[in-house]
Amino acid sequence: MNAWNTGSLSRKMATRDISNALAPIVKDNLASELKKTGLSILLVYSTHYGTAKLYNLVCVPDGISGYLFGFVTTASPWCKLILEIMKHTENQYSTIILIVLSRLIMQLLGI
């Protein structure tokens, strides 16, 4: 065996040793990232859902009373705040979904 093959073999072994040593760290890091992403999605969606229900309850309740009082309540500062929160959480939720799908597509393509 010449020196070139020996160096290449030792580099491959060193790379394999490093990969084996990093595998648990990468696995734990991936699980941590998946947990953070899942909790972020849950938090944003729960906030969006809760504010949508609150807006329906407070600002435009069902029935004829909601229709009649809706003229006044939808212009209130509280209803505007609730609507703004819903807009922001909708944007955040769609951004998270886009990022997750983009990452999956990149992994499938090997980029």
C-alpha cells in the first residue's frame, strides 16, 4: 500500500470516528429542535384559535343581538386588539408551516 492510500484510509476512519461521536449529540439536538418547533406551532395555533373564539364571543356574538351590537363592539379597542392578535398569529402560523415544508423539501432533494 502506498502512502496516499494509507492517508486516505486514516482520514476515512477519523471521519467515521467523528461521525460516531457526534451522532448522539446530533440526535439529541434534532429531538430538541423538533420539540421546540412542535411547541411553537401549538402555542401560535392555540393563541390564534383562542382569540378567534374570543372575538366571536365578545365582538360579534351569534344571533340578532350580535348583529345589532356588532356595529358598536367591532370598533372597540378590545376588539381591534383581538383582531390584530389574530392577524399576527395567522402570519406566524403560516410562516412556521412554510419553513417546515421548505426544510422537508430541501432534505428530500438533498440540498
